[in-house]
Amino acid sequence: MTRVAIRYGHLLVEGGRVAGHDAGATLVRRLLRVFPGALVISDGPRRCDGFDMLPLEFVDAADTVVINMDVVDSVSVWRRLRAGCDEPKVMNFVWWDTAQFEHRVERAALAMSCALFPTFANSERTATEVREIVAQWTVQQLAEKARIGWVNLGIRLEHVRPRHEPDVPVVLYPAIYLSDRKAPATFVDVVERVHRRTPIRVEARLVESHLVSEQAMRLSRHPWCWVGPLTASRDDYWEALARTTAFLATATEESYGLEYIEALVAGAVGVFPDLPWARAILPPAFPFFYRTPAEAEELLLRAVTDTAACRRELDRTAGGSFQEWLRARHDDDAFDRAIVDHVRRWFPG
């Protein structure tokens, strides 16, 4: 198969390895595993642990597919590769919520990129949004020829650790950012009210830049809250999830929801806003959707005071085993197979 190069502008490499726990870094590591021998596009040539980094200009465009995670830049990537190749091979990977591109120039650039280059999305919901943007913002001749594929990202099931139930229920803030889209104020308000009714411990692991935010400071003032940096390793991350009792999702929009799936598979009881993004990843009869903060409070209270009953209810609504339902629909083996298949189909040879 044609060689693959991965382009992600925010990538951090330390000690020859891809660093960071954000979704982008995690996906780069996954792509490097799926495509052995793949390159990573960088500012300068560098040999790393299991992969090489090269500037875009050094890439053999005639024999390399560039999977671009910075999708709005794909036209620029193609033009730079075109200097040394008549038909550069560029493929988009949309792994984020398209709603973040609000300005008309950004949305038009996203639409044009996804109309011109084969585009792989991280979920059916994201793929549908991409199709709608392409149809709305490009001419019919381009929209009709757009090639868009998708699969749920899934998680590596072998990472799941055995459960360790804590003495005091642990409630997780299920994100590493405190951006407005995550609605952290709602999370803080609800957990403060729940704590007045029953003992809980809240944990929030955040990227460094968000540790000094107003919401982080508000949480950290409570002696029953721990706010700190991301875990040092994926093993530590999964060990922490194994002792998490519940989490409260408050995001207004998500493209998929990797963090939530990981916490659910680890055995935490999830409380979700009744929004399309959440319904897209859960069983139709999922019992812990809320429409108001008051409903969120009552559901979270149940999750931390009657956890075993909540898990039995999840099993019933999934038609047997909620864990098996999740594993069947969110296994990253499906992602691995699908993205390889799409690369081969879109770029044969």
C-alpha cells in the first residue's frame, strides 16, 4: 500500500515519542500504529521512536498519502506537494466538532476542502455534518463528487482495568478543557448541589493552560475537589477511570465523545444532556439523560448513592449487558479496518 504521512500542526514530540493526552495526539499515535512506517509531517527532519518526521517539502508526494488532520489547510498542502508531483494524494481526517468553525470564511474553507479531497470522519454524525456543509457551501458539481467515509473512533478495549470501588464516590469532570462548549459552569453548579446532599469527591484532570481558569479555581477551592494536571501515562489514566463512580457530561456539542465512552467502558455511570450528540453514542432507551440542571442533579445523586442499581438499569436498557453493547459498537478494531480500507479504496496502488 502507498506510504502514509500524518499532518497535525499541534503535535508535540518529547523523547522521540508523541506526547500529550489530547484527542489529536491520541489519534496520531493510533494512526502510527495502524499504518506501520508512516511519517509525521514536521518543521524539520528527525528520527523518532518508531517513526520519522519530515517537512512537507521533503515528502515523496508521488508515493505518499498525506492524512491531514488540519483539514482547512488541505488546499495549501496540496499546492505545496504539487511542486514536485502532478497528482498529490491528500486525505482529510475530520476528528473534531465542525461547529467550532463559525465564521463564514472558515466554513467555506472547510466545505471546499471536504469537496475537493476524500474525507474520513470520526463518526456518522460528523460525516453527516460534513455532507451538509459541503452541500450548502460549494457548487453542485463539487458537492456531487465529494467522497466522505466514516466509522466510530472506538477505544482500545485491552486498556480497561478491573474495577476498584472507592470509599467515597468519585465524580469525574469528563473533559480536559474548560471551554465554553463543555459548559463547565453547569458541571460545577450541579456537583456543588449534589455534594450538599451526599459525600462525593470530584476529580478534574485538565490541560495545563486550563488549570488557572476561573472555573478550575472555583472547583479547587472545595476540599472535596481535586483539580490537577493530566495523568502521566495511559496506564495511570485507566487506573483512575477504574475507581471513578460516575461522571456528568455537560457539553453542548461533540463530534463523537471519546472520553465519555472510555469512562463508560471502565464502569462509571454517565449522566448526559439530552442532545443529539449524546444519543448518537448510547442505546435508545438510555435512562440517564437530563434536560435541566435540576434533572442532572437528581440523576447524578442516584448514580453516586445507588450505583449498583443504576448499572443494572443500564444492562436492562441495553437488552442484556451494557458493557457488551458498548464494546460491540466502540471497539477501535473497527476504526483500524475502516480507515485502512478507505485509504486503499481512495488511493489504489
